[in-house]
Amino acid sequence: MTSFRLTVEKAVKTYGGVTALADGNLDVQAGTVTALLGANGSGKSTLSKILTGVVSPNSGSITLNGAPMRFASPQAARQAGISAVYQELSLIPDLTVAENIWLAHEPLKNGFVSRTLMRQRTQSLLDLFAGLYNRHLTPDALITDLTPDERQLVEILKALSFDPRLIILDEATASLDGQQVNRLFELVTQWKANGMAIVMVSHRMEEIFRIADKASVLRNGRTVGERVIAETSERELVELMIEGAGALHRERAPLVDPANPVRLEVRGLKTSVLHGVDLTVRDGELLGLGGLQGQGQSDLLMALFGAIRSTGQMIVSGEARHFRHPRQAMAADVALVPGDRGSEGLLLIRSIFENLILPSWGSYGTPIRVARAREKGAVIAEELKMVMSSLDAPVNSLSGGNAQKVVIGKWLLRAPKLLLLNDPTKGIDVGAKAEFYSLLRQLRDRGTAILFYSSDDDELLGLCNRVLVMHDGRVSTELFGDRLTHEQLVSASMGTPS
Amino acid sequence: MTALTNKDSRSTLKRIQSRLPPPLVALILAVLLFLIGGLLAPGFANVNQAVNIVRLAAFLGIIAAGQTLVIISGGEGIDLSVGALVTLGAILTYRITDGDEALILPALGVILLVGLLIGLLNGIGVALLRMPPLVITLGMAGVVTGLIYFVTRGQLIGDTPPAMGTLLSSALIGPIPGVVILWLLLGAGMWLLLERTQYGKQLFAVGINRTAARLSGVRVNLVVMLTYGLSGMLAAFGGFVLLGFTQTVFLNLGQPFLFPSIAAVVVGGTVLAGGKGSYWGTIAGALVLQVINSLLLALRVEEAFQLIILGVILLVLLTMYGRQRSVRQ
Ligand SMILES: Nc1ncnc2c1ncn2[C@@H]1O[C@H](COP(=O)(O)OP(=O)(O)OP(=O)(O)O)[C@@H](O)[C@H]1O
Ligand SMILES: [Mg+2]
């Protein structure tokens, strides 16, 4: 493979009055993993999209192997060997896995699309992640039927199907579990050895230190520094990203006072995925939910919220309840931050304000007192430090992390007594994570009961004092105190009780 | 480099467009067309003609109110039973009042209820039986029309109370007919409903993302059923109002309003995919359609050409609106 080198200099991109990128620079080479770091809204996705021709910059220069370049379209960039996994997934729900992966570059045989060939090639791509997804993920499965992590895998394979010389992974690990990330990194190491260039965006610092060779840091749309990973520290990178920030501060919660009232008690909860789950959460407890992706964690949270059918016993605030609709759960002061913000959490083309208030319109009377609702919305936006042009901007103009804050904010506004969180820090930057953690601590100290599923093991270890590890639709292991360690968490995730 | 300048000029156009919301674009277009009409057909642009156009647009606008709600509700939402319900509303009023002014209000009560019930049936089909809106409302239009034929056997007995003509169709305040005032009131009511009630806010949510709406506590099925119910009710009300103008009924009285009711909504910038739109837009859309209609009539354009011109204007507007729809990230 000939050498590959792509540089971007002084890239600028504005949307109306909003500057998404003020001075973006990047230098990528064959055989190197370049991490693109920065807080939410700092311009990482925008810079990535400039590389792939999705976004056309107002000014700036791109050089490919020494020659000036300008990609007019994603197709043009692909022709130059660049393909990307975008943060907001782009698969078409009603098409199959194979159709999505080969969309617009279907394998041909005698000039006609060959479905057999398409299936075979899809299968060999899927085999790269063999054993790390459910059996229903086949070339012919519909995207609608896949879990978020499986969609993410398909998205990665789709980018790979173009046989790129540069692959951009924009938060491709955010919804993958530990094992899937491990496998992806093994693959990245192989690709690197084969001379591929890799750009990776991630808010998980440990991942950066595991896989990246160098890091380029953006702050407020400007590239503020480049570091060789081997010669830098997490602290230095975080400080580059967020002025005046210390390293990420996590502090494990103290054991909950057993005298606290039980907020939620579940016995023998079953759905098509769950095979009988028992658990208890007390007021003021931050109970972790762990395990590999897709072991029933989402189902559990959805069932507790009345969003999917279930059987079994549920006692909420001392009363036997069985929610048949999220509305009933909300009336009982339960809130759920769902796992997939695009499809479950947001009205993308409506304003931030309307998204924040959606669950709460009922409490502002008829006619709705809009001014009061706006005040509430502004307070929560401020509290979560959302980077936005105004409350009236549509949610799809927000960066990924800020959109996630909208999903969290709309439930915090309701001051729930039981908070169900389905991987809520997905795509949130280090600074916002730290704020989110302190928010969780505050809520916990005020007596909120929190059930917290995270695909990030370090997060569970750092925040929770008790973690239920799920495997195959059951709580397989309960870890707390001294037994709550990384090793135990990993081995329990594999379903090997120790 | 050519690609760059190209994109830049396009984005300037986009910027101008996004400053002007579709309802305003439609409104400006209506006024422009009216003035152009004055140039093309001398004597077209005068006050009487303007009043007449607004009056005729009011009937269409009122009939299209429910259609607006249904299209906002998304899920390929469309109500093809509007025409049949307009006819039904007019025929029932004609029959019940039989020219008696004392029976106007009772008749109004009856047709609102009947419209609501038939609309709710549509809603049940869509929300609970998961039938495509196109199919169920088309079927419903057939059923309603069939029932009218069956019950009346084509013999339409009854009469229109004179007061309906006076109150609705003739000049009421100065040169302004009652129906225009009614239209403005309905406009205010629709704005309140869409922007200042829980139902309205939830309707937009349902139109965009039903899963997210449900997970935010919205009773999606209820909202959808209610929307089709309201549409039925407003269509029947449209028939009631229309009777004030036509003074007489016939079996396909409402049918010619079906396509324009959808066109008015779309010209007003309400997105066919759902979740975005307004009744102000529909008002402006109805005005545009009526100006075009009157102008072509004044110019004595052949009917075939009328359709072509209408189609072209629709296409041009829709591509303009389509451009400014923000693409997903
Ligand atoms: N289509 C758009 N319209 C308006 N503003 C936009 C648009 N896309 C991005 N922005 C703004 O540009 C800025 C940079 O966004 P970008 O998505 O590049 O951030 P990011 O670094 O990827 O953040 P995150 O970590 O949250 O994904 C943000 O402030 C965002 O609100
Ligand atoms: Mg991003």
C-alpha cells in the first residue's frame, strides 16, 4: 500500500451565526491511530465530517498525499479511500443488515446485484465480531430488530466494507460493551499493521491510552494542541480539552443506610428477554447494573417503566404496582433515561425547549403557561451547561453530548423519586461526565433511588457501591464492598460466577 | 472550486428561506398573485374581488383545519373522508333544520357529534387496528357516501334557514362576510389548540417520533384517535358552514374540497411526514389556492391548463420548503 497522509489546516465551519469549527487542524498518516479529543460541542464531529465530504468548510485546506483536495461529496471522499462511522447512526431501519452495508456499492455479478455475494460478504464481515452479538444478527436481519450495540457493529462493518485507507470512528465505542471494544481494538491493531490510518473520537480516556498513538485536542472549535500518547498523561489531555479542569473525579458512594425505605422491590420479573429478575433499591441508593451488552438490562429498565409488557411482582413506594404505560410510572415519580437518544429520547426537529418539557406539559395548565415552562427549561439547561445557541434551536443542531444532556434534563425537571438510567453518559465529555456524577451524588443525597445501567465498567466501579451483574436475562451476580473489583465485574459479565 | 461557490450561493438562498417561514412565503405569494392578476386581467385586483376571494378561501380553510391536525400527527396521516363528511354535514343540516332557524343550533350539535364519531372510527382504525390512514379514511369516505345514497335514495329533502346565508355568506360587518370572521376565530382557536394545550404539544411529538413520545408519557393512541375525531368534526362543521354559501345540497358537494384541503395544508408548509406545521400555514395555503383559482377563472383558462398551473405551483413551493428542512446529523 502506498503511503497515505491527509492533513487539514485552518478549517472553519459556521452554521448561520454558530461557529462549529473556528480553526480545525488534523494530520493523519497510514499506520497511526490519531485520537481526536475535545469537550462536547468542540467540533470533533464537524471536523470528521469535513474529512468525509459530508460538511463543506467555509474555508481551510485539505491536503491528500501532498496535493490540495476538496471533497465535494461523501462519494468523492470514499473514492479517495476515506470512510467513517458517524456518531449519529445512519442505518435505514427497514432494510436488512446486508442491504445497509452494501447500500450504493452492491456487489455485482455479470452486471447485476448479486444477493448471494452480498450475503456471503456480509457474513464474513460479521465474523470479525463472531460470538460478540446475538444469534439473530444475520445478514438478513432487519435493522429495526437489532439492539443499539449491534447497530453500532453493523455501522462499523459498513464503513469497513468500502475497504478504506482511512477510517474515522466517531464515538463508535460509546454503545459497545467491554468485550466488543476489546475486539474492535484488536481489529484496529491489525488494520494499523496493514497500513490503514485511523481517526478515533472517544470520551473514554482509558480507551485513548490503550489504542491511540497521538492525540489532537479541540477546544471551542480550535485545535489547541497535539500530543504523542506515550509522552502525555490523562491529566494533561483533559486540561487541554477543558481549561482549568482537574482529572475526572469519581467517588464511590457510601453504602446506603439499611434504614432507608425501600423505593422499589421486584420479584420474578419476566419479559421475552428476562427470565425472572429480583432486586431491591432503597432511597438514596445508587444501584449499578452491569454485564455485557444485551443481557436484559434495557428490557429490565423498560419493563420497570411500563414501556414493555412484563409479568412478576413490583412494589413501588410500598405499593404493589404494575405499570402498563410510562404515564403510570411517571405518575408514581419514576423516570427513565432511555438508551438510544435518537430513536427513543428526542424529537430531533423540534426545539430544545419543547424536548425538555415534553414529559411535563401537563403541569403548566391550559392554556400552557409558556413563560414559566421556559424558565424551568432555562434553569436545567444552565445546570447541565448545555452548549447551544438558544432554547429554541432544534435538537438536531446540538452536538451529540449536548443532545444527550437534553434527554437527561427532561427527566431531572420532574424531580423523580426513582430514576432509571440506561447508559446515560454515552457520548458525554469528561467535564460533563464529572458534572453528571456530582449531579447523581446530589440526587442520591437528596434521597432519590437510582438504578444505573452503564456499559462503562469504570463508571460502575467508580460510582456504585453495589452492582447487579446481568447475564442472559437474569441477575447472575451481586457485587458489593470488597468484591466490587474490575476482575470480579469482568468475570461475572462472562457468566462465570466466582 | 466551482463546487464551493455553488454550495455557497445555495446556502445564501437557504438562509433567506429560513428567515421566511413557509406560511409567510405562502401569504406573500397570495398577495403577489393577486396583484399580478390585476395586471393580467384588468379589473381583477379590486376590493370586491379580494373580499370574494377571502370568503371562498374561508370555506376551504375551515374544511382543511382537521386535515392540518391529521397531517401533523404523522404516520402517513391523511384524511380522505373529509369530502364525504362535508357533504354529510351539509345534508344533515339541510334536513334537520328544513329551513327553520330555531333548529340551526340543534342541527349544529348533531353534525358535530356525528362528525366526531365517524372521525373517531377512523382514529380507531389507525391507532388500534394499525390500518394505513389512506386505506381506512378512503374506505370511510365510501361508507359515508354509500349511506347517504342509501338513506336518501338521491331525494334530498329539506331547506336552508335564511339566517345561515345572512350570517355566514353575505357581508356582515362592513363588506366582511361572517364566514371570514368565523375563520379568524377558528384560526385563533387552532393556534391555542396547537401551541398552548397539552394535546397540541403531544400531537407534534407523536408526529415526529412515536417511541420517544410514548417514553415521555404521551398516550400516543389516544392522541391519534382524538386527532381523527377532531378532523371528522371539523369537516362536518365545514359542511355546515358551506351550506350557508350554497344554500342547497347535492350528493358530491364536499368531494371537490378533498384535494384542495390537502394542498392548502402542504402549501402552508406543514410537512407531510408529520410533526411540523401550523394552521396559519393552512390559512395562507387556502388563500393561495383560491387566488389562483379565481385568477384562472378570470383569465378564462381552460380547465386542463388550470390543473397544470396549479400542479406546477405546488411543485415549486414544495421543493422550496423541502430544501430548508434540516437534514439529520
Ligand atoms: N447542523 C448544525 N446546525 C447548527 N449548529 C451545529 C450543527 N452541527 C453542529 N453544530 C454546532 O457546532 C458545534 C460543534 O459540534 P460538533 O458536533 O462538531 O461537536 P462534537 O465535538 O462532535 O461534540 P460531541 O462530543 O458532543 O459529539 C456545536 O456547538 C453544535 O451545536
Ligand atoms: Mg460529536
